[in-house]
Amino acid sequence: VPEVRVIPNTETALSVMKTAGWDPRRIAVVDRPVGLTVSPIPLADSTRITEKSPDRVVVRTSANRPALLVLSDVYAHGWKAWVDDKPTPIAITNIAFRGVPVNAGTHTVRFEFAPEALERGRLMTGFLFLVLIVYGIGYAVAANRRRDEEPETA
């Protein structure tokens, strides 16, 4: 998208998007500044999704000037982005989508869904699994000792 308007308020953004002149292919409404300035040079660009799964999207993009790459996938907390393997903030774009600024040139943009809560859950699950294993081993050792200490009956 060649032009970006920063409108952090959802209601105001929606009213802008409802106007007759708004074209999502030309103007993106974002929730925060993304560091792009409007350029008088017409945008010449190409994008190609090279990998797509529910938790990962990789896009190869090329542009003659800085622009905003907008994915029409729904934004959710937990998405992270990298442009050429450098972490890049994601802007909520057009109220529901993800946008990432890219400089002029050819770039690989990677999006991955890795919410912190999911990572904490994985760590807690691993820890609890380890506790269960230790408890199970301790229980088996104790049961074995009790069996060895019981007097034999004839």
C-alpha cells in the first residue's frame, strides 16, 4: 500500500474507511506510526507468498519505494514479524489486518504466531511432566523397597 494514515481510534478509522474515496489498495489505516512517509513516486511493487500455514506466513516482496505490506489475515496478539530476519513491529491495519513497513528493494517478510501465553503453557506443561516422571520414579522405588522389606510368607 503506498499511503498510510495513522488513526489509533477504531471508530474514527471505521468512519474514514466508510468514505466513498477510501481505496484499501491505495490507503491503509493503521493504529500506530509505522515510519513511512508519502512519496510522490508511484508505487511499483510485487508480492508473492512463498510459505503459508496457520502459524507462519512468508512473503517475498519488492518495491521501488518504501511501502506498507498488508496481509488480509486477521491480526491477533501473538503475531510477530521479521523483515529480512530483523524483528519488525506489526501495525493493526484497516482495523483487522496486519501491516509491516518495508523499504525500497526486495525483502523477505516472515510472520509467525507465537503468543507468550502459548510459550508459558509449553514451559508449564514440560515442568509438570517432569514432576510427574520424578514422582512416578519415586513411587516405583518406594514400592519396590516395601516389597523387598516385606517378610516372605510360606
